[in-house]
Amino acid sequence: MSSSTQYQVREPLPGVVYAPLADLRRYLDAGALTRETMPGAFRASFAAHADRMALRGSEGEVTYAELDAMTDRLGAAFLRMGLQPLDRVIFQLGNCNELVFGFIACLKAGLIPVCTLAAHRESEIGYLGKHAAARMHFVQGDDAKFDDVAFAERMRESIPSMQWTVQARGEQRGKALHLRELIAAMPLEDARKLLAKVELDPFQVAVFQLSGGTTGVPKIIPRFHNEYIYNMRAVADFCGYTPDDCLFMPLPMMHNLNMGCCFGPFLLRGGTVAVATSLSPEALGDIFKSCQPTWTVIAGPIAERLKPAIESGKLPLDKLRGVISANSAPVLRQLLKAPVHHIFGMTEGVIMLTRESDPQEVKDSMVGVPVSAHDQVRLYKIGTEEEITEEGVEGECAFSGPYTIHGYYDAAERNAQTFTSGGMYRSGDLMLFRDIGGKRYYQFRGRTKDVVDRAGEKVNSEEVEMMVCRHPAITAAAVIGMPDKVYGERVCAFITVREGMAAPDVAGLGSFLQKEGLAKFKWPERVEVLAELPLTNAGKLSKPRLKEMIVQKLAAENAVTV
């Protein structure tokens, strides 16, 4: 099958659910999907913008030509180590230039990055490494608070497929190979000859992203070469990113929000990506002063850290022409004196955004419209496939489109529950729509999913509950999100305790969960002890009642402190 007539993957990977042939044909014929691979699309951008600045920050500047050469050398070095196309690589490092080098290098070598977080620990990395059969663990190496190299060595012993640890930064230690040395040992000419032999498939998996999920540990989400390119370009077109723009997105670069909507689209457009390795107020301020971003993404905690400098006028924001945020547009607009665009999105697919030209009601309280004309959105009555067609009525939203998945990796049982009979992805999110000026806009109304949204990090309640219940003093646990003005929600655990034993406090429970290998951002930040957990009339746990209880407690405490 020639590349010009190819309509689906040549060699399917076990466990991956690929788009139906009819869907692929329709999107290809419509010009939405192409037969490009991600390395091909990035190489074209790198060549077109060779002398422009790709990366800027406290650690220097990297042009597109330099980024292209460096990632060629590193990608070839990975292959020379013994990795083979379609091997999986666990990425576990914070934002830095080296993360971008490693990510692009893997794509060029045909390797599949598994997008974990720097904060993940034994529970998450052990599961994901085994589930994805990862062969390499790519870690930061200079984290002052956590020895990730030693951690990777322990994980290598427990993950049968894992063979290599590569350290991105810091002084080389242990058995880890060092990114700097790998690049230095690979001549550019040799690298390009080696990479030219790699056969890439536009319909094949490019990246394994993660879902916050509703059951257990994160689920693996396959993102494919041509559909991920389309995702990135659709966002870039919708927002109007240009080569003259500079982006500062301080949230994790391995998140789909950053990769699919921010730094990925920017690298395809030839813009500049400002990279901060620290989230201290001083480091964030330095980025704004030195890079003067035109686009940024602000979450509650970041806005809070920057607020004093912004209000004092010490932070230059005059170049800002676009701010992306999940909510709070009126407040951020007043603080930053710049257009603020609400975003709704999921790693599984559809992205919605508001535009500056939208009606004020939409800009202030809604999430706008999908970025692609090919996206389909339907609202269903919860637990049914009965479609809601009435304006202003809440329902569970379901999606389909050129960049929405058709199944999680190696999760047949979960897939059977997650998709409608017509193949639409059930998001577990509540929305309603309003028709304003002849256009349909959507408003996010909450979740049917049992997760806590802590500053954009989705914390799976069931996963935390299972871990908490391992504590010898705890007989039952229910984890909910408690409202917080900075983080949106924080993690609160309601527990019952064994007779004669003392309930752990927040610090004690955190110490226990650390030993259990649970990422710190998932630890409960408040512990409430009850004689018994409240039940519904049907005898099931009533989390709405628990949420009412914590809201009332917080209100009473705030009233006392005012």
C-alpha cells in the first residue's frame, strides 16, 4: 500500500483500538487528517523557521535549527543503544529544555513516549511501566527533593521489560546513561543516516498519554501521528498562534493540555516556547520579564503566586494577547488586563475554547465551542443514550471527531462501558448548551466522574481510597474534592477508624501514603473522622452528603476567622 492510498495502520499494535476505516476515509477525504507523521510535521516547521528561536528561558536559547540537529542526534543515539521503533519510553521529569529534546527525539526514532508526571511514584510508575511494557525510563536527574535516578533503578528491577535509565540533567550517577553524553557521541551525519531507515506510519500510535480516570490508576490513551497533528493545528488555527508569538505555559509539558494545545502547536507554528524549570515567584517573574510572552496559561496557584508582582506593576504583561484558563475569566481579565479564553478539554479528544469575539456571557461563564468543525457533541441523560435536545438542560456530554479516541489501551472492559453504541466517547462531564446569536455554545457544569480536580490535576478518588484503606487504623474511606479558592478543589478524606486505634492526622496519613508509593499531589489535605459514612436510601455511599458536610464546615471555619 503506497503512502498516497493508505487509509489505516499497516501493522496494528495489540491492545490499541484504531479508528474505523470509514471514519478515517471520511476525515482524510475532508482534508482534516493527512498522511503526515509527527516527526515529518515537526521537521517541516523546523526547516521553515530554522533561524527563529524555538526555546527560551533561564537556561539559554535554542533555535529551530539547533533543536532539529540535537533531536536527530539523540533519537539516533536511542536506536544505537538498542531501542527499536514502537518501544515505549517512560517520561518522568519536570519542565526543561531536555524534556523537549527527549520527546522530539523519541518521535523521530519511532519510540512511543509514555507521559507520566514527575510527581508519580511506585504505584503509578510500576503499573504503567508494566502495562506499557516500557523499555526505557527517562528521568530528570537534578531534582533536589527526590533522587529520581535511584528511583528509576528500583523500578527497573520491578518492571521486567525495562532495560535502560537515561538521565536528562545533573551529574551522571549510578547506572544511568546521560543525555548529554548520548548526544555528544552521535555525529549528526551518522544520526540522519540512521533515522532515514526508520519507517513511520501516520496511522500508528505516536504517544501514550494518560487519563486521570474514574477507576484505579491512570488509563493509557493512544494518540496517533496524524490525529495528534490535527489536534495541534486545529488549536493553533482557532487561537491564531503565529511565528511571532511567545508562549509561557508553566503546567507540566507532558500533560495533554500543554502538549496538544500549547507547546506542540507552537513548535508547529514556529513560535517561541518559554521554559521555566522552577515555579517559584522569582523564576516565574524572570520568565515574564525576559521572554515577554504573548500567550500564557494561568491556573489558580500560578495566578496567586504572581498576583503581588502583577498588582505592584513589577511584572510586564503589556505583550499578552491571549490567556488560557479553565475558569475565572472575569477575575483574570481584570488582573492581567488581557483577553482570557476559557478552555475545556480532555486527553481523550475534544477541545473547546472561547474567542474574544464571543458574546460577553460566553466569555465570562462558558467554554465556547469545539476547535474543529468536524467535532460532534451530544448531551445524554446520565446513564442512558437518550439525547438532550433542549437548550439549558444539563446532560453528560459525549464526543466524536478526527482526534477523539476509540478506546483506551488494553482495556476492553473499560472501553465497553465508556463508548456509546454509536461509538461516541462518554466524557463523564456535565454540560448544557445555549444558542446565542445563531451559534451553539457550551457550558461546563461539573462531573459525573468520581475525581478531584486539584489545579488541573485529576485525582482519582477510588485510587486514593484504596490506598488510604491500607492504613491499619482505617476501616473505610471516602475521598471527595473540597472547594478551594486557589486550587479549585483540594483532596479531603472522610474516614472511619478501628475501635481502640487512633485516627491518623494529615501528616501521619501522608507519611503512610508516601511509603505506599502514592504521588504526593494525591494525598488528602484534610482528614475528617466519622463514626460511619453516610448512605443513600439504597444503602450506597452518599458523596453528595459528604460534600455538603465539608462545605458547611469550611463556611463555619471561615466565619470564625473573619
